[in-house]
Amino acid sequence: MRKHLLTTTAAMLLAMTGAAFADMEAAKKFLDAEVGDMSALDRAGQEAEMQWFIDAAKPFAGMEIKVVSETITTHEYESKVLAPAFTAITGIKITHDLIGEGDVVEKLQTQMQSGENIYDAYINDSDLIGTHWRYQQVRNLTDWMANEGKDVTSPTLDIEDFIGKSFTTAPDGKLYQLPTQQFANLYFFRYDWFNDEKNKADFKEKYGYDLGVPVNWSAYEDIAEFFTGREIDGKKVFGHMDYGKKDPSLGWRFTDAWLSMAGNGDKGIPNGLPVDEWGIKVDENSRPVGSCVARGGDTNGPASVYAIEKYLEWMKKYAPPAAQGMTFSESGPVPSQGEIAQQMFTYTAFTADFVKEGLPVVNEDGTPKWRFAPSPHGVYWKDGMKLGYQDAGSWTLMKSTPEDRAKAAWLYAQFVTSKTIDVKKSHVGLTFIRQSTLDHASFTERAPKLGGLVEFYRSPARLQWSPTGTNVPDYPKLAQLWWQAIGDASSGAKTAQEAMDSLCAEQEKVLERLERAGVQGDIGPKLAEEKTLEEWNADAVAKGNIAPQLKIENEKEQPMTVNYDELVKSWQ
């Protein structure tokens, strides 16, 4: 089974680049060299699925199609291995560009504003679901698959198999995007240090409870304090890791659901309703009515301010001094260097980099010295709320793309997410999108070397991790406000309260402009009248909701931990 894991033969790709092989022969070469038994389908099923692609692609043979995504391992595999294979099998020439995430959004915005067809399909985060639904500039895939795109929609696509379809479904019940990769933010900790007898005894003596996976921020804080400055294997270690440079990536740190872990917003899966984890409130018709507590939002409420204050405090007290000046990409590999005891959340897209042989955090037998677990929650969090972020890079077809080009691109989108290919693709990038892939025996076999990633994705816990939801009416415009506001708090230019007051005010300026322009019709913003926090809280409670919450006087609650091995057993 493992022998097929990373076989990408140059000879196979060279043989397949000519249109002469646009038939089953090319498909068989690809299946032999690249897929093998790393598939949810048996060989007969794989060949049947490939034959469907060959037949459906005939009207588009010779077309040159351009698609784009951000640069991560999964998309590199799609671009460098799967795109040439698709070209060889179908005769449709695919150019799959890899650019920065911000550049993808910029190209998408340009196409939305100009109507010029820059790319035939985009892989962009499902964080834009509220944007796509309100502006109605992308094809909704539910109607597309039933009508114009019916002849190019695979009978084996199986939408129900996609674990992230709720993230790409709008309030109108329509699917607007198709996930092609997903990864979560999870708690990272040194399993070996947490199970060391002296560490356990010293922690119990100091704090009066067992060292384990923190259930709440109170326990996380104690563990951070305990490990910071402690000498392990001859070096001083740190109890926490983060990053703080005023940079666009600082915004992701918070829009990617840091506030939800603190307890911002309302209950609701995949996102809080009527107030989401960004603090944006919508009415019964999904119209955004405010971001500040003065309009019933929660962006500058007590839960949000608490979230920022804890971020600043922990960075200063428990993280390496260099962390304050780091960006997202600079900080990402630091836990793998062996001096970090825990991290509140780590993007699981880094998993492949954490399991490389020879790293200080990997045992000689290839098993990790670390584990992933659910992130702890803050004092404002209530059961039924989302608990973290999940990124879902998703195929999106613009209405400005001519129909024949959209059809050819849709074939490629289905090819790289197909049951034939997805198990192998997931072994390469570790970004799961299908339940059938998660259930595959090869991941049961590989799970011990992935530090709890497979166990988490197979567990019911994963439902509490979700991307930005539909309350955000214009993701590109609003997301860019975050890093500037948080950066002011991180640099000390503003207090946490001042920074969040500024952020919610700036968000409401965007909402107000959208309302005035009327470009989103009857699902666009409609700002509410201003009232006090106490009035909005009373209104929320009377309606069975939570946000905005009143300030909790003692924000240091009773710390709680759980044994990691018992936690994993409970999932099974």
C-alpha cells in the first residue's frame, strides 16, 4: 500500500504531455504510476471514473484553460502532477497557476469588478461564501450541476462525501463552492514532556491538578507559566508560541477564529447566529446590522477584548522574545525546532513539516513526540459554540467566465477532487476533504505518525471547527481591517479595547457604504439603531441568544485538563 505513496515518475509525466494520449491508455499509465491502491475506488471503479472524464471532455479537447490557487503543498501537487495528467487523459490543456493567497483574492476582485475573464476557475477560501452569495457573481453550483453544467458533472462526484459542504452552502441552501483542501487550527503540545514523570509531579505539586491537555484558557495559562524557563534536555524552553508583527498575516491570526475560542459571538455550527465569531450580527433575513456592541454586535465586546488581552499577555510572558517580530510564515516552523511546550493553535497544513525525519520533535522510529488536540476555550465560551477555524480552499466558477470555459474548468475541478485521486492527494498534502478518504485503511495505517490529525478528523469534535461564515458580506474589504487594528494593540499603540473599538467602527463604515450603494440588494447590510451594551445583552438573552455578553469580573476560571489518551478513546 505504502509503495505508491510518493511515486511521481518523471517518465510517466513526460509520456503523458502529448494530446495523442488523450484516452484510456494515458489514464491507465497515470493510475499505475501515481494512484495504485491509494484510492477510495477499486481499479475497475477508477477506470470507470477516468472513462467518464474522457467522454465528457471530448467537446473541449484542445482548449487551453487557466486556473489559480494559493501556494500550498496540496495545490503544488495539483499543479505539477494532476494538471499534466488531466491534460494527457482529456486533451484539455490546463495551466494551474500558484500565487500568494492575497494575490488570488486580488485577481478575483478584479474579475468581479471588471467582468474580464482573468481565470476560468479559482480556488479561494470558503471564507468568501458570504461575499459570493451576496454579490451573485459566481455560479451557484447546485443550479449549475442541475442545468447548464449537467453534462459535465460526474455521476461519481458524490457531494455528500465532502466533509466541508456546509461551509460552502449559503443561507439560500445552494452550494457556491466545492472544497479541494481543508485544514484546521489545533492545539499542539509536546506529548513526551507532558508524560514525563518529573514534569507531571512538579506540575501537580505547584498547581494542584494534573498536567494534561488544557480544556480552558485558565489551564493553558498555567501550563505556559510552568514550562517557560524550565530546563529540558539541557536547554531552556518556552510554554507558548505565537507571532505579533504588524503584517497582513496578523489579521488571519484573529479572523481565523481566535475570538471564537475566547467565547465571542453566539452559539451555532458552523458559525454563531445571529452574531458570528467576527462579532458581526445579522437579522432574520441574514442582513448584517452591526459589528460594534452599540448595534448588537460583539467585535468590541468583553469577550473580544479578553481574547486580545490574553494574546498580548501570553506573547510577552511565555513566548520566545523573537515571536513579537515574526509573521505567520516565520513562526509556523518554530514548534518543530524542539523548544516549545504547547501552542494554542497550529495550522495542520504544517503537519508534513512537523513529521520529517531527523527533527528534534520526531522519534527515531518516525513517530512524533508531539500531538494535536482540540484547542482550549476561554471564559466566555459556551457549549454549542464553534471552537476553532478550518480553512477550506474551494473551487469557484465566476459568471463572467464563458460557459464552455467554465465547463472545461469544472471537469478539472472534479478530477482533482475525485474519489479516484483524493486518497493519494491527501497523503501528499494532509488536507482532507472527503469522508471516504478519512475512512481509507491507509490512513489507519499512517495515523500513528501524524500526531492525532487523523483521529481528530475522524471524530465528532471536528464539527466545531469551521471557516468564516455568511455573516461577513465582503470578506476582502473587511479582512484587511483586522491586521491594522490588532497590529496597533500588538505594538502597544492602543489598548485591546481601543483597538477593537477602532476595528468595529471601521467594519461598520464598510457595512454603511454597502448599504448606501445597495449593490447586495435585499441581503446586504442594514445598520441597526445604537443602544447600550446592557440593552443589547438583555435583548439577546430574551431571545435565547448570548452575544454581546456582559463582562465577567473574574476571567481566571477554574483550570481544567484532560488526559490525551482518554480524550482520543472518547472520540472512538
